[in-house]
Amino acid sequence: MLNDLYAQAEKRMKDHIEHLRHSLATIRTGRASLSILDNVQVDYYGQPTPINQVATLSIPDPTLIVAQPWDPTALGAIEKAILKSDLGLNPSNDGKVVRIPIPALTEERRKDLAKKVHQTAEEARTHIRLVRRDANEQAKKLEKDKKISQDDEKRSLDHIQKMTDQHTKLIDDLARKKEKEILEI
């Protein structure tokens, strides 16, 4: 019974960690990375479509991303979608491909991105704490329903807190690593 509770809480916490990893990957660092375009949606024939489903994306050098659309009529839509995103990128269209230069980050932009990393990490911490709260409530309910002893309840609350601390430390490590990457010149 308690093992199921632990497994469920562990799975939910890991899901939130994976979501954080994905969110941090979309924050730009000054080097070209295809993951920064993950949230860009192209208006393709009236449908919002992820950019990687309408074009081949490549990184020919560390400061450039190239999007080669499968349908040449989508060039303008791809360019417009990148401009509309809050990434601060200025794509250029040469009639065949869209070139997306990745400009060096200014000190002010680096600080803004570091704040965004902190916000994203804090959201993840909040989700982890919510999982802890739910698991603690389930453990207390099991004790109240006399399915486990008070000692088992106390041990389970301690175990859940250790899991929470472990995942919170992982969140802090991921955020620190990303912030270092952003602030590195």
C-alpha cells in the first residue's frame, strides 16, 4: 500500500523534473540549439503546427540555425512565427531557407533569462511540494482508516519528505547549471 503511494509520488515528481528539463532547454543561451524553437508554432494552412513539422532544422555553425521548409510556400509563415515568438531572434529568408542568426546575449538579456530560469525552477519546486502534500494526505488517510499504524504513517511522512528534498536538490542543480550556461560569456 505504502510502496504504491511512494511509487506514484516518485513518478509524478520525475515527470515534473522532465518537464523542467524541457522548459530549461527552450531558454536560449547564446549558442544555437534546436530546442529553443520547440515552442514555435507556424501558422501552416490555418493550423498552428510545430516548426519541426514543416521544416528541416539544422545548425551549420554555433551561431546559426537554418530552417529549410518542405513546402516553399511556408517560408513567410516560418519567418513570421519566429518573429512573433519571444525569443528575440531575427530570421532572414533567402527564398529557399530561413536563416536564424543567434545573436550574442547582452548583459541585460542574460539577467532576464536568468530570472526566467529562477521562475521556471520555482514553478517546478511548487509542483514537487504539491505532490508531497498529496502523498502526505494519502498517508494520513490510510492511518485514519486504520490501514497502517501511526509509526508507519510517521515513517511514510519522513520518506516522502526525503523524496521531496532529493527532487528539490535536483531542481536546484539543473537551474544552477542553466544559469551558469546563460551568464557565461
